[in-house]
Amino acid sequence: MNTIMRRAMRLTTLVAAGFVSSACDVTNPGPVLDEFLTLEDAQQGLINGAIRAISELMGDAAYTHATLAREIFPGGQTGAWGHNVTTQGGHILPGSYGAEFDDAQQARFIAETAIQRFAEAEASDQNLYQAYLWAGISYRLMGELWCDAVVGSTDPEDPEPGLYEVGTQTYFQRAVDNFSAALTFASTDEEEDAAYAGRAQARVALGDWANAASDAAEVADDFVFAILHDESESDLYNDLYEATSGQFRSYTVQFTWFEDYYSTGDPAVVDEVTNTGDPRVPWVIDPDNDVATASLQGFPGGAVPYKPQRKYSSRDDDIRLASGWEMRLVEAEAILAQGQPFAGAMTLINQVRTRNVSDVDGATLAPWTAADATEAWTALKRERGIELWLEGRRAFDLRRWDTGGVPGEDDQPAWEDTSHPGHTPLFLDNPRSYCYDIPDSERDRNPNVPPAIGGGG
Amino acid sequence: MDRYRNRRGTSIWSRWSAALLTVLTVAFTGAPVDAQTGQITGVVRDAQSNAPISDVQVYVVGLQLGSLSRATGQYLILNVPVGQHTLRAERIGYEPQEVTVDVTDGGTAIVNITLGSQALGLDEIVVTGAAGAARRREIGNSISEVNVADVMDRPTSTTTLLQGSAPGLEITGNDGQAGQGKQIRLRGNGSVSMTNQPLIFVDGVRLMDGAFPAVTTPGTVRGRGAFVTVSPLDNINPNDIERIEIIKGAAATTLYGTEASAGVIQIFTKRGSSGAPVWTAEIQQGTGWARKFGVNGVDYLNMEHFMRDAWWGGGYEGGDLSRDCVTDDARWEGVNGDVAGACSWPGSQWYQTYNVSVRGGGQSLQYFVSGAYQDDQYMLPLDQLEKYNFQGNFTFSPANNLSVQWNTGYMNQWQQNTPSGNNLSGLELQTFRQERNYFSDGDPRTIATVLDYDFQQRLERLTSGITLNYNPITNVTNRLTVGYDFAQQEARNLMPFGFWEFPDGSLVTDVFQKRLLTFDYVGSYRFPLTDAVQSTFSWGGQAIGNDLRQVTALGQTFPGAAEPTLSSASIFRNEEDRESVWNAGFFFQNVFDIADRYFITAGLRVDGNSAFGDSFGLQTYPKISGSWVISDESFWPESMGSMKIRTAYGQSGRAPGAFDAVRTWDPVGLAGAPAFRPDNLGNPDLGPEITEEIEVGFDGSWINDRLSVAFTYYTQKTRDALLSVSGLPSQGFTEDQLRNVGELSNNGIEVQVNADVLQANSWGADLGLSLSTNHSEVVSLGGIEQFEDLNGWIIEGQPVPVGFDRRVANPDQVSGSWEYENGGENVVVGPLLPTHIISPTLNVRVPGNIILSARGEYRGGHFMEVNEISISRSVRSPLCFPYYVDPATDITLRDDTPDLWRERCTPSGGDDYWFDADYFRLRAVSATIPVDFAFPDRISNATLTLAVNNIWDWFREIPWYDPEVLSNDAATDDGIGAQSERTPAPATFRASLRVTF
């Protein structure tokens, strides 16, 4: 090959390489590039990302924890809008429920990313308030819903894996810190109520009763703060509704404490003691479907009688995260927990209760009575169970009351008892859980977190 | 129209029309006869049987003049310049023949040619994987070729045509749904994260590979729909295909660069030939019947109620049980009168296909034009398909050193499908589960509610390419191909107002478009290095633009029962994907030809790709191969037949996805407001995974070419394998991130044997056998944990993928409970892909030139988890009927149930459904019968083909269902073994009458 040919080849190669490089310079629309998040226009989107993650989390968690807390009875559905067989039996398999952990951690991560970037961008107080508020809510939910914690840096860019912590105290402490920061940026009563309520909830978990009561007292009775659910896509559904929406009949109120408490379902039977028609725990009889979808293993006859809840009646019914009435119960519980005279607690409890009128007869609900502190605790637990029914709170309440050795009835149906009408071997075969375990997706990759051994709380 | 007029006021359209008319006139009538020319004609026959041979390419060497022989063997070449010429005749499978011919002014030279069959075809030209074109003897890698004329059972889809056609080629998919595509895999899985489906080219133009997406309802769990994924290959009319070349590994695909390590399939459509028009018309009618896929007396898993009886007037009639196929189901006797036995042939279908084509041309322009119409009714009640295909191929030779080939294909397909697969409104899901379904009711009239779901789609495809061959001086060739492939799928997925699942109505309209632009140039220069050594230097470049656009719109809650559009909905949700990926590269290659029997090829490809990370740069792929035609050596006795020994080494790659390299957030939205969630962590160093492969093998033929064997051993290694590394959930980015960290290997052998075992005047028999093995291994995961993918597990030291699950330790005991092996931890079950595939074929020629043909396929060495009944939901599974106390009503197990079956039939178990998946399937049996006697003389050839497909199988262990039924992702998925609730494909019978005149 002569010199000219060699030079021609070199030139051709260079030209070709240049062409190849330039031809491949493509920018695609679609996903948002990371650098875009530094712009002011993106700030609300970032906050909404955290809200969405919590919406997805609560859709699942309120449903699953209702099963753990025996607020509902499983119908046997395992796939879409159902639970696996062990969860139906009240047990969380060690290392399972990774998607919920992802949602919670993403909500926390997004909120902390927002805090960091908003501070750098000197964002508005409103946006900073939102970022701290949702960071606080994320931590509070992780504290209540999980048994143990993975505690990492609050710097979202820190590459170090988080540390394992037995229990979730740090989550609650960080929730308190974030709610406190949020309060410094709050500009309306509603914003303050949300931050005070969140901090009160976290302080309840920490056993800081005096400060919890003081935070709760700041919140108005009629304050309601809920997480948004939306029917535009299944990830945002209120799962508790969807699982009883007709074609999905995944669980029932039958056999729960709330079944008889609300109604016998038979207008001819009136029981003044148990059939209260309390509008906070409604269920109905579905004229088109008398049994749940699929069938429950070991349940006599297979198919489970179907009585769907109607606290939620659409896919976009929001689930409450906090309310003023819950705060009254926090104040009541603080009185009992601090050993103060229980009458004050009963007043607050009945203040919550008697604001409601019965679905059965339209009368104001009868107040609870208590002869001693133990009965007051029973009234508190019962009223809290009713007020927060299907809001994903009951399992944590049962857990902390059990841990704290709190007296009073828990109103837990004995489905393990072979003579109980809701008995199936599932409830004997599966030890009860009250919280999510750290999933394998974290345990397998984080050297600081031990493998799952028992899990499930 | 005015803006299309030129200055003289003549419309451009009219000028084009005039030009086209002229061209067609010349083309159909032949070019004007030159006073100094003559013509050559004759008949081509088989040297051994003396039978006429059709489709032989007969041409004058050195001139752009030629013709294809007809079914009678006759050929005609017009306007041959006066003088002495060399006439050459070529056809796949025959030894080329050259004869000298003298052409006189105005005279006709009659040259009859006899061709001897040649199993090796060493001088055949192949294109795929070579720089330009090459003779087989020069090529160091294996290349499989499918000559469509040799496929006797006349399949109506290209993927069916390819099934079992070449060793190392695995085509899976057997759903009984209209238009359902198939997965294609060559030499196992070379990738975990990226596609393992090969690249597809048609006449040098890159086609969309993979499959069209299944259009489902966004925002729902698992979606709602029919989960039908059409294969782009099936957009091509098999009648338009001349031959298919398949190269399987990196040793052969180097010059295709990035994206090609899963192999390349190139389709060559038919071309025109000089001479008067030759018309071919074919009509095909067919039917079929459902094959039993149930067990323990539930033969069709209760689907017989819904199966169409298109021929006999029964079948599904909107839930009227008096007309349903209710054979063997006494439960419905007495309902709506006469019931039992109302349908004797569940699932009968009606297939119709009509083809017509014409080929011919003059000296400088040859053409092939075809059209086809297909109208099929399948066995599921709503499944039907209508398809039109048009193909126009034109060869224009304006000068001796210049030719232009313009090929264009257009396809338009409409189909309707029955809601199917694993989703709430799937017909099979509801039917298989009987009273444990979402209706809590097994009555087919109740289940029929889901049939109000209307799922339709229309596919359009336009593929057009122009190839210029220009040879300016002796020994210099240039080929430039510019091509465009446009594929569009428009689907409507309607739950009408009042539909049980969404009573307010729901409509999805989805438009999916894929555009591929191909620019491909290759040049070569052949020159002598020494007296004995010729060198062919090639250079070239290729740029492929791959543009994807998909818009999905969902509207829900309509005001009433009127025919809705999206505009009439009250709730909206839209999704849009736009991705553009460019891959561009250039290459150099040199072939050293030593004495026409030793060949050494060395080449290098350099690629850039828009999906590479910013820090990555360009990727180079080297290749080197050698070929030795040992039978051309003087020491090789002629009695030893022919043999070529070959070896090849090469690399090719696979690019990551369009967004894999960059850090992104997902704009998920929140009830109408913007919202971002962490999406892809990004990796600026991301590059392609590189597969390198070594092939060693030989091609040999003996006993006068009556026995031929092609043997290949291959070993390939994929380094820098792209693996999805999961992020730490506690650090926010929970989506998997691709990294070049893994290493995979594949190795195996491929053997193709063809034996002409009987050759007599009236009788003949050919036996064919292709055998391939594939053993894959995850050599390294680069330090990451084992994970699930490809419908199995990816574990170091195990096949790609491997079954890894809990297995019962005490299967045969009757203890009332079960124990799992390894304390309940997962154990390795075995490979999920077949480790060996054997495809036998048999062609028998009997008196009357009737050819009886059969082809089958055996797959083995793998395992499969088969359970499409949801045991965990306490569904009564027919598999468990022998163990239930009362199979008709309850799932309570008998006390003497073996522990394995106790686990399988208990909702909290229901896990260990692993079976040795070896099976054999008789894919086709056919008879090809010449029926010229029934037609007038002007019909030169008439053939009747009777074919049955999918009529018999053998399973080693699999107790029910069908191992080739696909998951919801169907042909878009890379894994096999995951199945969905579908009805397996029926057996079919087709009769085709084909006439040529």
C-alpha cells in the first residue's frame, strides 16, 4: 500500500470517527435530569414527589396493618388487592414488603433532598415548611410502621450505608426535629396544626407525654390532615376501598370486633349495647356478593362471608394522617400515662365520641363510662381504635401498649381459638406481627443490617 | 395540487405517470430488441432425477442479463449481444454450472443445463456478516440459510417458518391468540439486562426487532387487555421471502458492531427476473381444533364453553348454553334445553389466505410485485385477524457497472383479541378459577361478561430500501443502502359503559411508532498481493437511527352508553415515550485468498452509540477468521467428498438503554400536579457489554453429496455484562442501576445433517436433523448479590437463568405435612432454557411426485414451573382432583395425599411445581401434490399442499398446559417459563392450492 493510500486511510478513519461521535449526540425528552431540580420551578414537584411516595405507602400500609391489627378479616384473595397467605394469618414474612420500605425511604430521601436544595436556593418559607413537614411525616410513619430502623445520614448525598437500630426511636426523634423546623417556617394556623399534630404523634411514640399533650393542645378540634389518594392510577388508590370495590372482595368486617359494634346487619335485631351504628366504623351488606373473592385456606366452606367496610367509598378517599380529635385522645392518653385523675381523660374521650350520631337511630352516641383507671384505659384504647379505624395506626398502638404494659382491653378477636367463628388454622400457623420487617432488598445489600431472622415484630 | 406543477404547467404527477407507464411497458413487454442481439433459452434439470428445477438463476457472466427458471425449468434471456458468452446457472443447494454459448444476430441459442445437487454450496454468495458479499468457501464462521422453497408445509407466518429451521435457533410461543408473536433466541442468553432477540434485516434494511407492545390499561395492576405482542417478523408475508440467512454469534456479527451480539437474521425477498411475466396465485383455506390442555377429566379447563365453532355453526354464542361447546360438562344439562354434546369440535377456526405475485422484466428492469390477503378467525370468541401485504421489488440496471435495487413492502393488519392473560378481565383467568374467580361464579354466562371488553388494534408497516451497486473499475465494488422502516400500532382498548369491572367505562387509545433509518455503505477492492495470494480490502460504515414514539391516552367515566371517544371521558391520563438512539460505526476488513482454498479474514469495527455514558467514548470490535477448503487439496481423494474447515473469532456488543447512563428523576405526577421521584442513579462510565466468541467447525459432504454434515463448536463470553445493580433502598434511588460488572459464558455444539437416503425415479427420501446444545453460565456477578431476572435467577456458577426455589424434601411420604429441602431455603432446580434442541425433518417423494413431509422439535435439559391455577387463592385445581376429598366442591385433601401433592395443593404451599420440561412437538406434517392435470395447459405448475400443524406432543413430566405459552409480556419478554392464563394454540389443518402461469 503506497503512502497516498495510507494517508487516505488515516484521513478516512478520522472523518469516520468524527462522524460516528457526532451522529450519536442525542438528547431525549422524558425523564427529568438531575440538574433540573436545582431550578425554582422544580421545587413544588420535589415536594409532591414526597407526598406521592407517602400516598403510595399509606395505600398499602393502612390496608396491611388493618389486617395485622385485626381491624378486618381476610377473604382469601392473594394477588391483586389481596395479601399473601401468611399476611392474611397476621404475620409479616421476614424480609418482605420491600415496596413499602422503598416508598417510605424515598419519601424521606426526597424531603431531605428538598431541604438541602431549597436551603441552597434560598427557597420560600412555604417550600421550606413543606420540605420539613413531609420529612417529619416520613420519619413518623417509618417509626410506627417498621419494627426496626436503618438510620443513615440526613445528608441525602452521603454515600455511607445507614446503621441498623433495634426499634425506631431515632426515626421518631428525627420526626420531632423536622416538625420543629417546620414550625419555624409555618405561616398559617393549618400549617402550625399539621406540624404540632405530627410532633405530638412522634412524642407519644417516644413516651414524652408532657410535650405530646402540650403539642396536641395546640391543635384545633376540627383540624384534619390527610394524605391524598387519587383514582387516576392504581398506585395512588385508597387500597382499602379498592380491595372492597366489588370485583375485588379481598376482606370483610365479619368476625372483627367492629362488626357487632356497628350493626348486626339485620334490621330486626337491635342490640343497644353493641349495635351502635357508630358512623366512624360503617360496613354494609353487598346485595350482589355475599362471599369474598377466592377463599380462605382452612375456613369452613372456603368462601368467607362478605361485609365490606364503607369508611372509604371511593378510590380517591384520603386517609387521615392526623386530626384534632386524635389530639384530644393524645391529651387523654397523656393524662392516663402520667397517672393523673382518669376523669379528665374520660371527659376528653367522650368529647371525641359524643360528637357523632348513630347511623342506626340518629341519636348521639352514648358516652363511655369508667369506674377506674383500667376501665378508662379500655375506653381510651377502644375510642382510639374506633376513631383511627383503617388509618394504619392500630397495629402500632397495640405494639406500644403491649410494650408499655398498659392495662385495659384491646378488643382483639381470638381467631386462634378453634371455637371462635373466625377461626382458621392460618391464625395458629402464623405468629402475629405488628409491624413491617426491614426487607431483604435492604438487608442483602447493606452490610450494617443483619439478615432477617425472625422479623415481623 | 398547484404547487406540484412545473413551469410549463404540466403536473409533476402526470410526468411521473408517463414515466412510470413507460417503465412498466418496457418491464412487462421486454426491452426493444437490438438488431445486434439474440436470445438464449433452455431447460434446467436435476442431474440425478432429471426433474425440472424452478427458481434457478441463469445469467450471462459479465453482463446484467439473466433470468429465473420457471416450474417447468424453462428460462429465457433476451437481448444478448452477439458473440461468445459464458452462461452461469445457480440455485441454492446445487452446484453452479457454467457453459459457453454463441449468440448470433437475431438467433436463439438453446442451452439445456443440468445441475448436480451440492450440499455445501461453497461458491454460493452469502451477504450477512460479510463485508459486501462473499462466497461460502471464504467464510470462517457458520451461517445458516433457510430456502423458503424447501419448507413444504407452507406456514403463514415467518416465525413459524423459522421454527426448528436451523440449529441454535430457538423460537418459542404457542398461544392460541390472533397475531401473537414469538420469542426468538440464538445460542442462549448472552445478556441478562438487555434483549436477547436478534437484529432483523430485510434486504439490507434494519427492521424493528423484538415485538410490538401489549397495550393495556395504564395505572392498573398488571394492566388489562389481551397481552398480544405481534412479532415484526410476522409482518412479512412468507410468500415474498426467497431465503433467510442467520448468523448466530459474535464471531459472525462483528461487522454489525454494537447491538448485534444476539445474532442477526436477514431476510431476502424475491426479485424479478428477465422475461415475460410469470404469475403465481395461491389460495389457502384452513381450520383447526383445540387440543386438550387440561387434566383429570377437565380437558380444556372449562374453556370449551367459549371456543368458536366457525365451521359447524356452534361454538360460543354469547353465553347461550344451548349452542356452547359443553361436551363432557354435565353441570349445565337442562339449562336452556338441549345441551350436552352440542359442540363436537371445540375451537374450530377458519383461516383464509390469498396470494398473488408476478415477476418478470426486461433487460434493464426486472420486477417482483405481490399482494396478499389473510382473514383468520381463531378459536377464542373474539379473536380474528385481517391482513394485507404488498411487496414491490425492482431491479434497475442503467449501466453494466451500476445497478439499483428498490424494495418496498407494506403491511396493514387489523386484529381483535379476546381479553386474556393474567388480569382481572382475562377470560381464561376467570374460567380456570371457576367459582373462586372474581365473580365467585363458574357459570359461563356470568364469566361471559368479560367478553364485552373490546380490544382491537391496527398495525401498519412500511419498509423501503434502495441499494446501489456501483463497480467503477475492475475489482472495485461499492454498495450503498439507504432504508427506512416505519412500524405503527394503533390500539383501542375499550371497557364499554356498564362493563362489570369499570361500570362508568374506560378507553385506552395507544399509538406506538417505531422508525428505523439505515445508512449502510461498503466498498471493496480486490487486488493481487502475489501470484498466489489475492487480497480483498473492504471498508464501510453504518448508521442506524432508532426512533420510538408511544402515546397512550386513557379516558374513564363516560356520560353514557354511546360509542365513546377519549374526548367524552371525564377522567384522563396520558403517557408519552420518545426515545431516539443512534448507533454509528465504521469498519475495515481484509480477506486474504490463498489459492482459492485458504482464506484469512481480519477486520475491525469501531462504534459510537448515543446511549453510552459521557465518559465512555468509542468501542472497537475486532474479528479474525480462517477457512480451509481441504477437499480442494491435491492429497484429498475425490471419494472423500468435499470439506471445508473453518474457525472464527470475533466480538460484538449490546448497548444499554437510551436513559441508562444519565441520572434522572421520574416525572410521576400527583393528581394533576407535577411530582418527581428518584429514577435512575446514572452511570457516566456505562458502555456496551462485549461478547467475544470463538467458533470451530467444518462443512462436509460425502457420497455424491447425498450426505452432508455441518458441525460447529462455539464458546462465547460476555464481559462487562450489563447487570442491574440494585441501589440501597435506604439511600433513595431504589431503581436498579446498570453497571458493566458481570461475565457470562455460553458454549455448545451445532450439527446439521442432511441425508438423501433414497433416490429413485419415483421414490425419494431425505432425512434432516439439526441438533444444538447450549450451556450457559454466570461466570461472575462482579460482586453483586444473586438476583431474579429472565423469569428465573441469576446466580454465579449457574445457567442463565436458573430455577431456584423451594423443593419438597419428602415427596412420596404420606405424613400429613411436608418438609422443604435445605430448611426451606431455595435450592437450585436447573436451567430454564433448553440445553439441547433436536429438530428432525423428513421428506418422502412417492410416485406422482407427491412429497410427504414432517418436521418436529425436541427440547430438553431444562426445567419448568407449571401451575396456572391460583392454588394460593384456594382455587380447585384439576391437577389436585385425585387428592381432594370432594373435587367438585372443596379443596380439603385426602389423608393419603403424598406430601409433595399436599404442598402443591395447599394454598400456603402451592410452590413446588417444578417439572423436567423435556418435550417433543410435531410441528408440521404435510403432503405436496402436483395437480397440473386438473388445469389447462397454460397453467405451467399447480400444486396442492395439505398440512397439519401442532398435532402431537410428548412430555416427559409436564402434566398439563403447554410449555410454550408465554407470560403477560409474551414476545416482548426475554425469559421463558413464566406462563400466563391463556389458551394454548390449537392444532390446524390447511389446504393450499398454488398455480403458476
